[in-house]
Amino acid sequence: VVPRATALGLDTYLLLVTIGLSTLLKLLGPLRWWERDPTTYIVLGGDVLVCLIALLMTGGLTSAFLLYSSLPVITAALLFQERMALIIAAVSAAVLALAHSIFSRWTDQFAWVMEGNLLQWLVFYAIGNFLIATVVYRTNLNIRQRIEQGAIAEERRRMRRELHDGVAQALSYISLKADSVSKLVAQQQTAQALKGMEDMRKAVEETHKSIRESLDHLSIEVGTVPLTEAMEEMLRQFQERTGVRSSLEVC
């Protein structure tokens, strides 16, 4: 027995329409996969259920949806943990094995799993899903690590520019101003010396504010805080420093 695509009947077309509508809802809907909230787990479970139903309705290992049933494995490997993808792969293989073992007694649509080369196809299917889960997850992990490393390197370059353009220049200015004030004090030019000290105080305040802003940006770790919350926090800090009323609207 060689797995082949079964004839498409009315039930199969209805199933195709259901899968298409489900896919459109996921693509166009407001689902936030990256948050991994209970809704995303429910949707992932629904995908697994739809794929298994498609297999059971169209012949199991001989189904035209055999490759399609690997999509939840890919989704879990990309958006969740490797363990989740491996669990889905194992569940899919186990359901197919049970379906062919049980349903073969009542319907000709499912052949006995030990007949022909169905067992080989079942093994290939299970191994293929496990490989997909592992390879996709680890490839995605490597890409994500490279992106994070690039972001860290860029942040370091930004901090270096800020320190050079801001703090280093401010300290040089304060140092020169201190020499000037020292000379004015030695010449007993008290008024000008006091003005110079006031300029130094303002420069110190501006430098302190600049350093605090940089530390505030660093305290918002990439990947641990949603972008909207991070932007709201930055606006709140801006409003506290400047007194300018501001608001954030997310479309």
C-alpha cells in the first residue's frame, strides 16, 4: 500500500473551505502570537485539532492533508518552545497509528497499519515531524540570537556615541570652566566667578539628566517588555521631565 491522495468529495471541499477561513481569521485577526497568552494556546490547539480531523476524514496516512498536518508543528517550533513542537509531533503520529489500528476494523478507508508499507510511512511521518520541530526551532533560535546580538552591538555603538558627544564633551566643558573659575577667584573677580560656578552647576545637571535618560533606555530590556508598554513608559518619563502633556495611540 503506497500512500496517495484520496478522491476529493463534498466533505473534503467543506474541509478545505473551513481550513481556508480559519487561516484567514488567523492572518487578519488581532491575534498576538508573540505574547503567548491563553488565546494563542487555544488557537494552536485548534490548529492541531483541525489537522487531525482532516487526516481522519480523508484516510489517515493516505490523506492529501498529510503534509498540511505538519503546519502546527512548524508554528509551535517558530512561536513556542521546542518541547511544545515535539509534543504535537508525537500526538499526531500516535493519533494516526491508533486511527489505522482501530478504524481498519469498520471501514475500508483505513488500512491495517501493518499492511503493505503503511508502517514505514508512519515511521517516516513521525521522524519527519520530529526533525521539523527540532530543525525549525533551532534555526529560528540561531536567527533570533543573531538579531539580538546585532541589537546589542548597535545599542553599544549608540551608547558610545552618546557618551562621546554628550558626557565627554560636558566633562571637558566643566573642566575648562573650573580652570576659568579658579583664575577668576585668584583675580578676586567674585561676580564673574559666581556666574561661572552657576554655569558649571547647570552643565552638571544637564549631564546628570543625559546619563539618567540613557540608563532609563537600558532598563527597558528588549523582548521582555511589549513595545506598547515600553513606549508608554518613555512618554511618561518625557512628560515628567518636560511637563508637556502627551498621549499614545496605537492603531
